[in-house]
Amino acid sequence: MEREQKNIDSYIKDFPKEIQIILEKMRETIRNSAPKAKENIKYGIPTFTLHGNLVHFAAFKNHIGFYPTPGGIDAFKQELSIYKGAKGSIQFPFDKEIPYDLIRKIVDYRVKENEMKSPTNK
């Protein structure tokens, strides 16, 4: 039975060391692109919020799931075309290098997208 996670640190600690390293690098990449975002656990997975949900990520048996909303997927459709995904998610397999630069670009895009939707920008 999965226990409910209270924060991203405890979420990451539940994984083997090699997965923890990837999760920490994901977290650091997101945090560097969105320093004003808040860290949470939503839907049982690490979530960054800034004027609403920004991005989520999670570890699975064979991949990292990255959830930058449909807008984040559409904006980078070409670069993401080599990965398995759905309307608002993408899978980065563990047997390939995680594209941290692309993740950074997507987070940068999502920050701008959320800031434009923010009531303080209207």
C-alpha cells in the first residue's frame, strides 16, 4: 500500500538511489526555471505551482512522467515527438538520457503561459 507523501523530499526518498538522482535533477531543473513556483504534492506526485498548476513529474517503473499541461506539450510537439505521451503528459524512458534542456524550455514556456493567465497581468 502506498503511503501518502507530504512533500517532494519524502516522495523522492521512496525510490532507489539511481532514480532519486534523476528526480532531484528534474526538481532542480524546474526550480531553476521557475524560482517563484511553490513545491507541493498533488495527485500523489511532485507538483510546482505558479498562478495555478505549472508542471508535475513522477517516477514509474521504466520512465519519468512529465506533465506540463496540453499547452506545454503542444508548444514543443516537434521536440517531444520522439517520446511516448498523451494530451498533457510525456514519458522520458530511463534507458535514454533525460532531456533536461528541453524540460527547462518547457518550464520556461509554462511560466510565461501561467503568468499571462494570472489576474495580476490583466
